[in-house]
Amino acid sequence: MAGIAHQIADRGQPCEPPCLSLSGGKTTVTVRGNGRGGRDGIYELASDTDGVDGMEEIAGAVWRPETLSRAGQLNLKPRHFLETNDAHSFFSTLGDSVATGPTRTNANDFRAILVL
């Protein structure tokens, strides 16, 4: 999905911005480390429809164009969180976690990416 977002932003393919890409389905992750789980003009929402991601009481997170600069101001190293599968700590520190509480459903994982 990130690759598609970059293709839209950089080349206007497969659609010109503004463009909203939606996807669903369970993802496969190779876990590394002991983490808790998670570009300009690009916004993303990634969440679980059951309201709980793994063992956490967080459904997902929001990515905004200023996410990396805000992380830098807090001396957060995004690559470290990615390599240790600790997106929850990264987005929680930024205040960008999405917490809905349990929905009592487990239909799908959901992603929406808006490229402006």
C-alpha cells in the first residue's frame, strides 16, 4: 500500500491525486524484537475492525504528512520501531493511536490511504 501511495504521489499512477485507496484483509508480519505491534500529502488509517490489535487495546493508528517531523522533534527513530515491531509505542507517543474499544466483530483489517 505504501508503494502504491508513492506511485500515486510521484507519478500519478494508477490514478491522479487526490486519490483514496482502500484495502482490507489480514496481513502477514514476521515479528522481530519485543515490540507491541504498527510522506507529504499522504494520510493513512490502518486498523482492525474488532477494535483490538493483537493483545493491545488499540485498533490501529493514523499516519499524517507531518508524522516523521513530529517523531524527530520527540527524538523517536521510526526505523527502530519498525525493526522491532513496536508501532504501538511509536504511534502512542505521538498521540496518533486509534482506540475504539472492542467492537465484538472480527471481519477484517482495514486500510485507507489518502493522497492529496
